Amino acid sequence: MSTPTTAEHHIEHHMTSSAILTDIVIGMSDGLTVPFALAAGLSGAVPESQHSLIWIAGLAEIAAGSIAMGLGGYLAGRTEQDHYNSELRREYDEVDRVPDMERDEVRQFFSGLGLSKDLQEQAVDEMTKDKDRWVDFMMKYELGLDKPDPQRARKSAFNIGLSYIVGGLIPLSPYFLVSDGLTGLKISAIITLCCLFVFGYFKSKLTGVHPLGGAIRVMVIGALAAGCAFAVAKMIQQ
């Protein structure tokens, strides 16, 4: 007795994992950089007696940023779902209106696989017996569209928003433990730049970029953002 294949389950798991990693990268990259730059700018402008304003503003930014980023992820997921549904309706309509043309497109696909004409006709007949299977085939192999997860928009919003919060709390956390902004900035810079380096390294490995170069690039971008914010705040203060 043959063992049932699990390839389909592996594909779904891979796709889901990839989507989650993408969400984490999007949320974490901005979460580490934006609050870090904001806190750096405030450290150069806020007097020591009003040190608490730094982490208060930082928390407010993290809250607003996580909502904005999560909403962006939700809208992207909804757009993907709406696009798929729109194309799905169009394919059903074409199968009903011009079935011969749609059958010919199926035949062209099997012809491209190198099948003989007899096998092409058999494959076309088999594929077009069931309208739903026929349309699914056209969506995948004619349009290159896989059916999206109907919960993708909400999952994406949650993953991106949570990643932004986690990333944002890293550069902000030292300001809770010290009594002046500059000391907080020094500690925050060390912790955040190390985290950006590690994050950039693994992000680069996932995306196929040279890990060390990608890590340095992400770290330098964060450092430049914070440095510019601090310098601008100092210039305005003068």
C-alpha cells in the first residue's frame, strides 16, 4: 500500500512561512530604525529635566507606527485577494462565453510540455470536464496566480504591527533606565546598531544578498538616520 504524498502540505507550509518572514522583515526593519531616529533627535533637543518626553514620544510613535504599518499590510493583503477574485470571475465568464478559445489555451499549455497531439487532446478533455478545476488551472498556469489565504490580510496586519512594536521597543528601552537623554542615546545606539547588524545579516541570507554586506548596509542606514535626526535637532536648538 503506497504512502500518500505530503508534497502539497509542504508547499503550503513553505508559502505560509515565507509570508510570515516577509511580514516580520517589513515590520522589524522600520520598527528598529524609525523610533531609534526619533529618540536620537529628541535626545539632542529635549533638556535633561524633561527626559521623560523622549520615551513618551517614542511610545506614541511606536503605537502610531505599528497601526500605520499594520494597516498597510492589511490593505496589501486585501488588494491581493480582490485582484484574485476579479480575475477568477473573469475566467469563469470566459469559460462560459468562449469555451473553445479557453480549451485552445489549455491545449497550448500541454503542447508546450512536449506532449503528442493525442495526449494533448486527452489531457484537455480531462481538464475541462469540471469547470472549477478548469478555471483553477487557468488561474495558475495562464495568469500565474495562486489562491491567496483568505485570512492573509488580517495575519499580515498582526505580524507587521507586532514586529514593529518589538523592533521599536529595542532602541527605546535604554531611555527607561537612565536619567538623561544623551546617556540613553549612547546605550541605545550600541544596542540598536548591534540588532540592526544581526537583523540585516539574517535578512540578507533570506533574500540571497551577501550577508555581511547586507548587515553593514542596514546598520549604516540606521546610524545615518539617527545621526541626521540628532544633528538637525541640535541645529534647530541653536
